Amino acid sequence: MRYLVLTKISIFLLLFTSACQKLGNHPVPNVPVSVQINIMLPSYSNLQSVGGYAYVNGGVKGLIVYRSTYDQFVCYDRMSTADGGDQCFPLEVDPDNFLFLNDSCSDAVYSLLDGSVVSGSAVYPLKAYQTNFDGFSILYITN
């Protein structure tokens, strides 16, 4: 009886641990990011309302900032996480649906809401950066 229980536990652990696939390092390199933008400036006027986005200099291939609520912003690096992403153009907002980012070199599509892979060959989500909003006009982006 004891042998049977140990066998079942061993099989369960073997299946459980083999089902977990460990991902390697994120393909977007770590670079220092410390950006401060004033959303009241004309170049960032899209960020003055919920649902707006703007391209910002910084990161590896540039940044995209999206205002998800009145006081919440998300920011992602525009480098694709698909194979060869470091040799491609920065990600662009889909002209038919601004909530998606397209990779022009691969079939990867990402969500602007949370950076996840929507479709395509990418395995990793977009690299996210921390955002802090002062509640009025200044947005801080850091890593």
C-alpha cells in the first residue's frame, strides 16, 4: 500500500514539474529609464484623456504610454519580444484598433492594455516600466 502511494506521488510530481516550462531571460535588454513628461504639452495632449496614447523617447526602441484611467498610465518598450525583435522597427499602434500593437517583422500582436501577447509567435509580454502620475500634469516613467 505504501509503495502504491509513493508511486502515485512520484508520478504526480514528475508530471507537475515537467509541465512547468521555465522561460529564460526577457529578450528586451535592461536599460536605465528615467523619463518625466508634462502631459499638458501639445506633443502629449493625447494623454490628457482616458484612452489616449503617445510615443515617448527612451527605453530600447522607444516607449508607448497609454492612459488607462484618470490616474493610471501604463508604459511599454516598443521593442518586440518576438525573435529578431532587436533588428526590427519599433512596434506601432494598429491603425484599425488602437488597443493593439503590431510588429512589422513578425506576426506578433500585443495588447496595449496589459502588454500581453494577443497573437503571433512571441512568447514574452512587452517590457513594462513603472509610471507615477502627480495627479495634475507630470508623469514619471522609471524602471
